[in-house]
Amino acid sequence: MTLEINIREMTGNEVEYIARETISSGIGELYFGSDLDKLVQILSALSEGEKVYVACVDEGIVGYIWFGLRGVFRIHPYVHMHFVRTDMRGRGIGASLLEAFEKSAEPVSGKAFLAVAEFNYKAAALYERKGYRSVGCIPGLYREGVSENLYMKDLSNPVVMG
């Protein structure tokens, strides 16, 4: 059975729910600790050109992607955070969110970027399947002791592995 995934822009009243889901995950704990207010503040004060798309299944939010259209060198789109609820992973939700990001990014630049923690092998595998390639490693980019692998995709000439 195919999962029906609806991708749309986040509304203001969904910020706290998204922040709570993120904070309760391993990635959320690593990057934000238990500071729910900090994440709510960040998501509530999006800069111009930043967007959050949510993925809904059966009318409930199961993931999101937060990105800036001019995040790298103020030219290229960049994913700040890509999150899928633990119990919903492996069902195409992350890929659907990534595709929505790319559709928004393509008119802005021929390249898109994201970073993934070096230990997050499942996310890295998704990005590589979707045509992203590692272009470097940045130690301590977001958190001391955690290296982030920077990925780039050529949107004008995508090579997708599946």
C-alpha cells in the first residue's frame, strides 16, 4: 500500500508541535538539548527566503524540511534541518520533503546544499541516492565534537541513484 504524503508550507500554529517532535528525537537532543524555547524561537522567526515545509499523513505532521533559498554564500539553497518522525522513517517521507525543497531551489540556483552529521548514515544514504555528493567535512559546524559532511547536488544535471 502506497502512503499518501501531503507536502505543504508550515503554518504559525504548528511551530511548537514541530519543535516538540524535534526536541524529543536523538538529533534534536544533540543539537538543541532540551531547549524547546530556543527551537520555537528559531522556527518562529524565519528570515526572508526561508521556508518550512511539513509532510502530513492522515492529516498529522510526520516530518518537515526547513531551508533557506539563499543559504550558502547568499546564492545557493541550503537545508537547515530535515526531520522525519522515527516511527515514520523509511516510507518515502524524507525523499518527498527533499523533492519539495529541490522544486523550490531549482529556480534560484543550479546547486543545492545540506549538511549531515557524520554518524547519520541513513540520512547520508538517502541524500546520495537522490544525487547529492559529499564535498567536504566541517568539524564542529553546529556542535563541538560533531563533524558535518557537506553535500551538494547539481540541480541542473541531477544524477539520481533510485
